[in-house]
Amino acid sequence: MIMSNKKINVKSKQVSVKAPARLHLGFLDMCGDLGRKFGSLGLSITGVETSITARYSDDIDIKGIFLERAENYAEQILSHYGIDGGVELSINSTIPEHAGLGSGTQLSLAVASAIACLYEVGQYHHASHWATILHRGARSGIGIGAFMDGGFVVDGGRGEKTEVPPIIARLPFPEHWRIILIFDDDVKGINGAKERRAFNRLIKMKKEASESLCRLTMMQVLPAIVEQNCIQFGGAITEIQNIVGDYFSSAQGGRYTSPFLGSILDRLSIDGASGVGQSSWGPTGFAIFANETIAFQALKKIRNEWQSEKRIRFVLCEGNNHQAEIIFGDKKTMEKTNKQKVENL
């Protein structure tokens, strides 16, 4: 997180927050016989983010999209800290909602951090505390970990007294590896009450499946990142995705939520992807490549093949190894700086 050390009056202050999207690469333990359940693999990514700007206001004034959700988050944070004042929020960009990229968690943490920074309350980076206040991280802590530190993260799931699943591993993602995201704009991932019902109806995962997932993570995924072995990493992620996708297939209508994703991922695997899968409930899919050259060539081919299907989009991105960005300063100075940046483009 990037901050100013200068003391600024709240009424002349402006706060800018950029929170990156994350991929949910699979759960580790849906068995729970060891006293903990879930456990998640996640990766913070570039190219898709929630960006907001906050200023002082006597009331809550929000501009942009997802207004109701943002207003609810703002009210809870202001009330929790007993703040006698409001906030003017401009939502400049957002992670697509119900696409499996963590839009709700990143918006909630962006709003919370903006208000905490604006009024100088609590710890500006206290993301796990904000998540508890805002009821985020019910099953997975990777979105919180992505906000706090970026990179590849693993959370330890939920125990009996867990408030937010703890981050138990964090590694920088190799900078030369690339990810192609596949969007299906006509499909939404399972969410809300339907998601809760889906989890309640799932049969208990076999112990052997959970053991395989944990072993793949410990003995292949994590070492492969450290050794920058994209083939081993991608192969392990694909195997994890297949196990988890088949486990959730009864709830989402198959291994993948989008009817097109399977054939697209098969093609990208032929064209050089070392690993493929679906993020969370989807419909967003991903393909992992060892370098930009291979990824770009695959991207050109797949875009050409699917150009007639307007609901399908592709985005090339990288792993993001940085914390969410928080910048604040005098409102007039920041507005002048932003104007100069635009004029220089």
C-alpha cells in the first residue's frame, strides 16, 4: 500500500484505492474430519481491479455502480468506528460481479480502507478486521490475503473458532508467467442464498480426495512457484481443478459453469497452456502460460476462433505481487496530479 505521511485535514483529504481481482484456484478440504474445512488456493492478478476515490462528506454519497453494496459497507464501517461524518465515494471501476474474481470482498475492503484512511481510524491495512465487520471471508480468506499482500496465497480454512480463514502461505508469483482469462458475459456464477444452499447440499468429500488436494499443493504447487517450474505448477493446478470441479459439478451443472469453457480450455492447452481451470463458481476460466510470447500467440488464435461469439471475451494478465494500492493527500493536489497524468497520455 502506498501512503502519504503528511497530516491532512479530513475535509481537504482525498483517498484513492485500487484493489486487484483474484483467482480462486480451488478448495483443499471439503471433508472436515480434522476439525477444519475449506482451505483455499488463490492468486492476485493484474488487469482487473476495483478502483474507488473517497472524500469527506456530511452524509454518504456514492457515484458509480454497485451503489447499494458500497453504501451498506460504508454505513457499517462508519458505525463501527463511531464516526460523526460521512463519505463521498466515486466507484471508478469494478471487478465483474458474480464472475468468480472476488468482486464483493475487494469492494468491501476498498471501501473500508478508504474510510479508515480518510478518518485515520484503526489500522489502514487491517483487512482481516474489516472482513469480520463486513461479514466477508465466510469460507475463503484468499481475497483478504490478495488485498493485504498480493501474490499466490493459501489459507488454512475454518476451524471452530475461526473468524477469517488465516493466510498460511504467500509466495511471489513468477513475473514472466502469464494468464489468459476467459469471460462468458451471459452467465453468472452461483452466489448469495443459492450458494449457501449449494454448499449445504454437497455430499461430504472423500478423505482421499482431500488428501490428494493437500499433497498436490504442498509437494507440487508451492515448490513449483519457488523453482519457477510452470509445467509442474500448471499440471498440479489442472489436477486440483479437475478434482474440485467434479466435486462441485452437481451444483454448477458440470465441471465448468459456462457451456463453452471446456472446449476453450482444451484448445488453449493444445496451444501451450501448462494449466487450466475455472475460478471459484465461474464462469471465468483461466489458462496459465510460461511466458508472454506463448500466451500472446495462443490469445490471438483463440480470439480469432471465437470472434463470432460476442458473449466470450479474453484478457491477458499477470500475477500481481503487490498489496492493494492506497494513496492519499490533499484533494486539490491529487486532482491536479491526476489531471496532468491524463493530459500526458
